[in-house]
Amino acid sequence: MEKTDILETDSVSVNPVEAIKIQVEDDRTGMSLETLKRAFLDNLFYLQGIGQTEATLYDYYVALAYTVRDRLLHRFLKTLETYKKNQSKLVCYLSAEFLMGRHLGNNLINLGIYDKVRQTMEDLGIELDEILEQEPDPGLGNGGLGRLAACFLDSLASLEIPAIGYGIRYEFGIFHQKIQDGWQVEVPDNWLRFGNPWEIARPDDTVEIMLGGHTEFFHDERGYAKVVWIPDRTIIAIPHDTPVPGYNTNTVNPLRLWKAEASQDFDFDAFNAGHYDRAVAEKIDAETISKVLYPNDNTPAGRELRLAQQYFFVSASLQDLVRRHLQSNRSLDNFHEKFSIQLNDTHPAVAIAEFMRLLVDKYGYYWDTAWKITQKTFAYTNHTLMPEALERWSVSLFAKLLPRHLEIIYEINHRFLEDVRTWFPGDDELVSRLSLIEEGYHKQIRMAHLACVGSHAINGVAALHTELLKKDTLKDFAKLWPEKFYNKTNGVTPRRWILLSNPRLAKLIAEKIDNGWLKNLDELRKLEKFADDPDFCRRWREIKQENKRDLAAYILKHRGIEVDVNSLFDVQVKRIHEYKRQHLAVLHVISLYNHIKQNPNIDILPRTFIFGGKAAPGYFMAKLIIKLINSVAEVVNKDPDVRGRLKVVFLPNFSVSLGQRIYPAADLSEQISTAGKEASGTGNMKFAMNGALTIGTLDGANIEIRQEAGPENFFLFGLTAEQVYALKSDGYNPMHYYENNADLKAVIDRIANGYFSHGDRELFKPIVDSLLYEDQYMLLADYQAYIDCQEQVSQAYRDRENWTRMSILNAARMGKFSSDRTIWEYCKEIWDVKPVRIVLEPYHQPV
């Protein structure tokens, strides 16, 4: 029925409420197949000005994205309206990274219309899978930090928790990685080149951000000392909201990303004087702040830009929250009762100084009152155990860029250290260790210390990580405030990482235990009873093989390498870093290769080694490891003696969408970081949920994965964190292992003599020298244990039936690692936030 038919209907014979229901169901935001089809074609024609016969696949993607977004908006606006009306307490997640992945497929699933839209597209002769591939992967993150933030937003909305994410709308995300002659080459990732149909610009909520300048002291009418910050430049922050829907709920929370623009775009006088560059200089300078994710900080200009980025989104976000609060409240006295702000690592830690500035300088609060509100508002998540990774900023840079905040940080530090001296009289070393200022020739501000002092809660992201924080990295703060420390083991969302990534497996699971597991992952335990069911095990194996065939086809298309789908897919995909020890896996590859060269007829389990990940542009050793992987692949893959038993593949530009292809196809998950170095990991969880077995050290969340899966379903090797510490304390000598292990010596020598570098002995010398003379991450100490454990893997994989059983039990016991569980723990123990049900009219309920 058309709208005109409803308008012309006799009002006496048709119930007006029923007429409205019919109209809404039939309008452009209805969920029927016919309405979805009409909305899609309307968006194609009216928004893009193109007909179906001329449209490209990208045109189809944009039209479908707007069609789906239209169906989110009513829920989105109703969600915001409900929070405001109820004055609900909001979780505010501040993060420099949000690695969301492609939106379209995930939104279709969370709205419950994936199958309907697929059918709609088929009716129009269009393949939905081809449309999904057109969406650019928003690279607004570097790895686990941003991916965790994305999972948390999904869980917050799915659990109906009032929340908002705040970050930066980077014009260029993490670089696009290409491989040329085996080397990583960074190419700009202009993901916004053709716009972004998911975001909604909110220019009315624009705020001003001050930078540079100086401060001036004065006394107010009451005689109190006050400070005014006189900046030398002001930029504006324009918010862009992306709706983030929950699964099977009406909640749609906002992700608000800030774009930087100049307060004055164009200097007309400079232009008229012929100074054309100067006429737009301010605009260029301002927009640089939100231009690139993590600009290289090897230069003073790069460091200044990074700090400006952090302050930019923190100040904009806090001003936004204060504005929201004062719309419904007379003062900021109860701000902490309405907002709980989570600092995702130290990137947003300057928020503590900024909030104090707002409270004291702008809103006239006394210091002690402002400090109590601040501490009750903020909580801090630490993501690293490595001291060198704990963020520090030079005092001189703060003085140049944020002079008022430097004064505030010094005042915080002064008051804090006075308390410490009272609590621990005479302990000057403790005072020095706890100080927010690291003394030295170049004084530095310890941002982790600022976060600890200014927050009411501090949490690690895995059980071991939290214990090591308390015993080592933040031990002095744990001594002061043991009640502040919590563990919140990370989790990932099963909606994206099983349902969307592995639909075949999700369908099999639903057949056996229904769909309750998507909102309560502990339900997967019900699969345990099928671990010995021959038919279920056969189907489980078939699904894994189909996923491997899909990945093999992708590898052939994009890398030109043909891999055996019956081989063991041995996978390590994550950021490239020495502590993650991708080069330990390479040593294993070379060891197997050496055995084949010694005896070409040796019985070796066929394996396909798959690597992926990006190295930071300025991280030479990480980039050299990528070159080594590709150089080993070049030799091994072409050697006729290998006869296809070993294949090595490096998949460039690892991303969320590529991960969705890889995790379901993996047989073995490599989680081999040096014990005590990985905070948690989330890739390990994604692999395990999809039935991959783990080979790993007792590091990060590996420990808890092993506890949940059962030791018999986990391949454990290597030194413990305590053993690593003890061995280093005793004087670790890597050369001892090289000289006393013939297999290891042969592997290192083959690299050193130029076998994988066309005779060039210098190319990989930095890696060889690092291993033999320093070996900071204990590869040689763990080498033999790793090789022996890999042999156990080979023997286990030969028994396919038992391997399948282990795989099923592994996946069935991963309920703990849902981000829903993590978020519930935050809500109960740190945020004190409760769910809020979003109620729509009956005809707007999800279909």
C-alpha cells in the first residue's frame, strides 16, 4: 500500500493507529523486503544521482550504507533522548584509537537484517558479499588498543549501557602496508577519500581548543589568586558521530570523533598582498592535528604534534561532557555521579590536568573540591609492562604547548608528594620514584603517574599483567593504594569475531544450542557434549576446511602463492615487535627447512606458515624482521626439495577485515611473546573462539586461556615471567645456547652466511647480532622448548579426530573472553553504571 492510499482511506473504516503502523512499516525505514529494496534504489538515485544500470559496486555500497544508517537513526536519537530524559550516568571511553572495522556487515547483524538484505540484493541481481568488500577499513587504530575499544563499544551497546566513545577523526589512518622486494613500504591510507556514509557531522557542538601562549596571575574580587591562560592560537574541534548499535537491542550509542579546523580558514589581507601560502597557513596548521594517526615522533615537530593531538581530543571531549551536564544540572558538583571517564592507556591522561583547569579556572572551584570531583570521575587502564612504553613528555614541550597544564601538573605533584612524605617520612627514594616529574637533564612528565594519581581505579588487562603491575611497573602506587587496583581481563565481541567472521561455524553452533550464546558466550559450554559426536566433529572439520579454502584462494589471488589446504595453517598475525617474537617462528621455519635439506625424504608434517602485521615506520628491527620473513619465504617456497611441505606467506596490510578472513581458517595460533611482556592480547582470543589451538608462553591472557581450555588443549612452552627475570638477574648469556645447540647454531648460521639474502652477509646482521649478543627477549633461551613443543603440535595434528575434539573443547570454553563479561565487570566494580532500556513504539522494534 502506498502512502497516498493511506491518506485517502476512509477514517471511519480504518483504525488510525493501525493506519500509522502500516504507514511506518511501508515507509523508507521499514524492514520488509519491498521497503528495503525501494529505499536502496531511492538512495542510489536521489543521494548519488545514478541509476542501477550505471552504478558501480561502490555506488551500491554507499546506497546500502545509507539504507542501513536510516534504520539506525530512530534508535540512535531515541537512545540519546532517553539518556538525557533519565539523566542516566554515562560511561565515557576516551581512546586515541578506535579500530572499528567495516561497519556495514556488523550493523546488518546487530540490526537483525543480514539475511533480509542479502535476499533484497539477490532480488536486484547484486551479490551482498561483493558490496561488503567495497567498504574501506577505517584504520583509526594501530592494533589491540583500538580493536579493544571497538569491542567495548559493541558490548556497551549490546548490554544497553549508556556510553559514548571519544576519539579523533583521523583523515589518514594507520598507513596502508605494501611489500616491495620483501620490505614494508608505507602508503597513506586515505580512507575518507570518498566520504563516510556512517558519520553525522554535528557543527552545532563545535568547541574551541587553545594551544601555546602563556599564563597570567591575578586576584579576583574575593582576593583569591587566579590564573588566566592567554593562548597564542585557537583551533576548533568539530564532532562527527558514528552510530554504534548493540546486538538484538534498541540501544545505539555514539562514537564521537573530533575533526580539527582553523578558527579562521582564510587570511584575506595576506591573499591580497600576494602571500598566497600565508593566506591558508592557519588552516593547514590546524587541520594537521587530525590529519594522521600517530605521526612519527622521532622529531621535535612530530612529538609536538602528538601531544597536540592528545590534548585536542581530550579538551574537546571534556568540554562536550561539561556542556551536556550543565544542560540538566545547575553545577558540576555532581559531575562524577553522571559521568565515568575511562582513560584507555595514557594517551588521554592529560584529561586529568584539563579537567582541573576547567573546574578551577573556568568554573571557579576551590582546588580541593575540584580534585575530589576529578578523582571520582576518572579511571585508568594500563596496557603495558615495559617501562620504555610508559608515556613521558618533556617539561619544555608542555611549557611551550600547554603552559597552564604544566602549572597544574606541578601543583598536583607538589600536593601529592607532600602526602607521600607524611605517610613515609624520610623515604626520599620513594618520593623520587612516585613523582610525576622525572628529574634529569631533560625533565619529563610521567603520564602514567598522572593517570594513577588522578584516578579512583587502575586496572590491568589480564591476571598476570595486573599482578606484574602491582609487583613491578606500578608497585609504588600499589603500595600506596592497593584498593585502587583491579584486574579486567580483556575480551572480544563474539558478534564480529564469530557470527560475522565465521558464519558457517555460527550456523552449526546455533543448530545445536540456539542463539543465546551471542549475548552470553558461556552458553558455548553446551558444545562440550558434542566433542565426541562423530557427525558434529565431521561438520566441524568440514567448516574449518572450507574456511581454509577461502583463505587459500585469497592468498593465491593477492600473493600468487598456492598453499595446501590439508596442511596445518600455522598463523601469527599481530603488530610486528621484537617482544612478540615473530623471528622465533622464523627460526622454526628455518629449522624444518634445514632438516629437509639434510634429508629431502624426511617425514615432516606439511605446514603453511602465515604471518601478518605492521611495523612502526621508525622501528628498524621490526621492519627487518618483515624482510627476513619474506626472504625466507622466497627461498623455501621455490626450493624443489621442499616439495610443498612448507610454505611461508606474509599477508600485507593486516587489518580488521583481513583478520576476519584469517582467524576462522587458522589451525594453530602463535602467541609466543616473552613471558611478562604482553599485557593481554586479544588476537589469542579470536583464534581460540574460532577453534584454533594455541602454542604459547605463560604470558598475558594466554594463562587464562589455558586455564579455561584445559592444559591438555594448549601447547605450552618457554620460561615463565619469574624465570625470565631470574635468568636476566643471573647474567643471561645467549651465546651459551648458540654454542651448545647444533640445530640452533645451524639456523643462525644459515641466516648469517647470507643464504636468505643472496649472499649478502650484512643484511640480517643486526638480527643475528641482537640474538647472539643481547637477546633482550630471550629467543635463544626459549628456542629448544619451542622446537620441542612444535613437534608435539605436529604429532597431535596427525590425529585429526583428536585434534578436532581439542578444537571443539577449546572454542566451547572461551566464554570468559567475551567483551560483554569484561564490560559487566567494569560496570559493577569501577563505573557504577546500570543498563538503560531503550523503548520504541511497537512497530519500530527490531524485526
